Amino acid sequence: MSEGLTHLDEAARPRMVDVSEKSITTREAVAEAVVVFPHDAWAHLRENGFTSKKGAILDVARVAGTMGVKQTSQWIPFCHPLPIDGCSFEIEPSEAEPQLVIQCRVKTTGKTGVEMEALTGAAAAALTIYDMTKALGHGIEVSRTRLVSKTGGKKDFNADA
């Protein structure tokens, strides 16, 4: 087995991790995705209050991100279906760059973490923003999807620490 890869068995075949012996703890994860816009598209979005013919872009992105969080185990093959205790989004326009920064925070009480749920939520929100704004030009870029932090489980993580 590859050292440290938990989704491989002794014969290096893919498998879902057995969490039956783990303790139930409160677990939380925050993930981030960034959507970068060409300057003309950014100006249009800001002038129009981040709305389009398709609706309120940031609100629809929050709904899509929440749906992504709840569907993660159906998208990622070895993710356990988890009860989601809480899910929230912060979507903020950058003052320095023509971009939206999306943060997805997910919380559960269980035997495994919610990192993949937070990452999926942030990515789904970012892709929804792309979909709702692509009429402004295909130079829009979804970038830097990353785990920002996680707590609970074996060890905590903070990307900014």
C-alpha cells in the first residue's frame, strides 16, 4: 500500500475508508474558490449589483454551493454520506482584483470530516458564477480552490498558519 494514502487497500486497490472505529466529534472545514474576471466583465457586474438576466448571481451561487455540499458523496466516489449540521457561504468582491472570493464553511458531528463537502460547495458556487456570467466573455477563470482550515478528527489544519 502507498504510505499515507487511506483510500487504497493492501493490494493498492481503491476502497472507501472504514470509519467504524473512529470517535464521533464535531468537525468543521472551510474551503475557498476564486472567480477571476476580465476587467470589462467585472465593471459590468459591479455596475449591475452582481445580477444578470439569470437572477441574483451571488444568491444562486449560495444555493448551488449548498446543493453541492449535500450531494458530495454522490460526486466523489469514496466520500461517506454525512449529516450536515451547518453550511454557510461568504462571497466577497475583492477590492484589489477583479474577482469574487468564495468561502464555504461546513460543520458536522460524526466520524469523518467535511473537507470534501466544503471543497465541493466552494467549487459548485464558483462554477455557478461562471455559468451565470459567461455571456460577458469566456475569459472568466475559476482558480485557487483550496482547503483553508479544518478542525476535529486526528489533526487540525490551517492553511494560513
